[in-house]
Amino acid sequence: MSQTLQAVRGMNDILPDEAEIWEHFEDIVRDWLKSYGYRPIRMPIVEPTPLFKRAIGEVTDIVEKEMYSFEDALNGENLTLRPEGTASCVRAAIQHNLVTGQGPQRLYYHGPMFRHERPQKGRYRQFHQIGVEALGFAGPDIDAEHIMMCARLWDDLGLEDVSLELNSLGSAEERGQHRAALIAYLEQHQDKLDDDGKRRLYTNPLRILDTKNPELQAVVEAAPKLAEYLGDESRAHFAAVQVFLKDAGIPYRINHRLVRGLDYYNRTVFEWVTTRLGAQGTVCAGGRYDGLVSQLGGKPQPAAGFAMGVERLLALWRESGGEAERMVPDVYLVHLGDAAQRLAFRAAEALRGHGFAAVLHCGGGSFKSQMKKADGSGAPVAVVIGDDEAAVGEVGIKPLRGPGGQQRVSLELLPEAVGALLYADDEGDNGGV
């Protein structure tokens, strides 16, 4: 007997009960994004591998170890399942002249991303992100807006124990000066570096500051701080972001070791973190990436954005007591007999045509068993059709959740009668009839 096939490890099925929660969450997020003027964009899941090497950086963990890359068997092109969304979004904006042709853009996207990591709670090989990108905005106001947007969403979701960490990475030139000083410092402590630290010393030393190795904490705490190398313009930009946040009453902590894992960031970077999810404490992160558009071949444009992990946010939402109401139909239709079944099909379509959610019983069974299914569906109204009703073109309507007995109406009057039952307490609302 052949072995039962299962999903790839770290790529999870989202079953109906869980998927309903996802959809409810996504509805909240779409309304939130719309309220800030952000518009949707959808990019391919597969992109040319060089896109991510150029954008993220060839010496980052993502590019070196985590990307799902392969060669197209038809044309030999190197392709990659997208590990993040910003590079794809910027590529699309350049390719379709969004910013140069239409002016600054506020965009958002959501969907699956892929990284070959060791699966654990809150970290999967296929995971989902909601990404927000603002292209063509140079000032600190858009940095602050992104952070304020997140604070608004946390409030809308009722999330608890989410705190903001903030830093500035300055300009490329300022980071270069800091990089030289950092390498010189770390060379003096090379015997204390772990394997990752030694590997990154000359390729990406800034990432050493973000190490989680407890034995390196004293070394990185004493390392030169990037803030000491910021010029007047970078300092003014960062100070302005903080003024906006203080005016909005958003508390934050400046974390000089916050560097982000992607090479394209500059100036403002931020993370929203929680202590409720164990080691995977970052639920949202982002910042400014002014050089990325030109790095990918476009006309130089300022840009900023952030992304949040859906799986982690949903876990935190549940920790904070969030839940979605079960999706239930307005009407469940039961029927017995061939003529009744044919009339039930017509009745169900008539109800759907008037905006009602109607479930038509399939699979046969007695009236008793079908009514049990109707009750279990959660529907407030059952439509009951037997041979007697079918013979005269009528249907029975039975309230399942409130007072009142079963009544018979003609098929033509069914939507109006159902609306009267469902919206009896709403003056002037007849359910779209």
C-alpha cells in the first residue's frame, strides 16, 4: 500500500476553521490600509534570482542559505520563490513606471513568502506577510506614518505587550565609516567571535551586532555605535521622526543594535516586538530604503516600508483574546422528494440573487436528519420543501433561533419573507429585498 502523501515540512495547510480567522483578520487589515490611502498591488511568487541578490545582499543569510532557487528547465533562467516582498514591489514599480509616471505611490500586498529555515513555532518555510511600501516620499513624515499605522492596527486588534524599537542606520557613507571602525574593533576581539561572527567580520560586520549568542553580548555592547557616525542630515531626519512619534503619544526605545537583516535599509529602521511568542518576538519590521530603486535599475527615488508576519500576528491576537465569529449562512434549505429538490435549487438561487447566503442540503436523508444539519449550520432560518409544497410552488419558512412557527409562502415572495425574519429588528432594512 502506498504511503499517504503529506504537505512539505514547514509549509502548512490552513483548514476551514483557521482560514475563517485568517479571512476575518485580512478584512480588518484591508479596511485599515484603505483608511491610510494605500492601494493593493500583486506581484508574482516567482522572480529572477538576481533580483534578490541585488536587493537583499549576497552575503545575507537569506541569499546565502534560505532561498528556494532553481533553474527553469525550459530556458535555463535562474528563478527564486520570493523570500520577501519589497524587492518584488520595487521591481514592479520600476517595470511599469508607477512612480516616474504617476507620482509617489502608497502600496500594499499580502501573500506567501518562502525561506528554507528550520521550522519552529512562528517560523515556517512558507509564511505569509502583509507588506506596505511608500515610494517617492523623502521626508521623515512617511517614516512616522508607517509606525503610527502599526500602532493603530495593534489598537484595532486589541493586541497587548507590543513595543517599538527604533534606530537610524544613516547614509551609505556614514555606515561605511562606522563599518571600518567596527571591523577594527572586532578584529581585536576575533578570538571571542563565534563561527557566524568570523564569517561575517569582513562581509557584513553590522549583522554581528544583532547576534543572539549570549557569549558575545559584552563584546557587541562595547562596539562602536553607528549613532556616533551620523551626520547632521541623518540626525535631523531621525529627530524629526521622534518628534512625530512623541506628538502621537507612541512610546519607543532606541536600540543601537537594531540593524535589520536586509542590506537595502538606510536611515530609519524599526521593529515591533513582543515577549509573548518566545524566541520569535518580532511581529513587524521595516524602515527606509532610499537606494533600492536605483540599485534595481530605476531612476533614484526615496522609499520606505514595512512588513508583518501574519502567522505571528494571529498567534499574538489569540493570546490577547482575539477571535473571529464563525461564518454561518442566512438560510439552510432542506427538501424531500425529486420535485422538492428541483424547487429547492430554484429557491436557493432566488435567495442568493437577493444577497442572502444560502446552503442547499445535498446528500439526501430524512427531514429529521436534514433539520439537524440545518440547526448545526448556525443558520437562523430554514427553508423546508416537501412534495406538498412543490406541487403548488410554495416553500415553508421556519425560524431556527427565535420565536415563531413555520409558515408557507410562494417562491416569488420567499426573499421578502426571509428578509422580514432576519431583519425584523432593523427598521427600514429588508435585507436587500
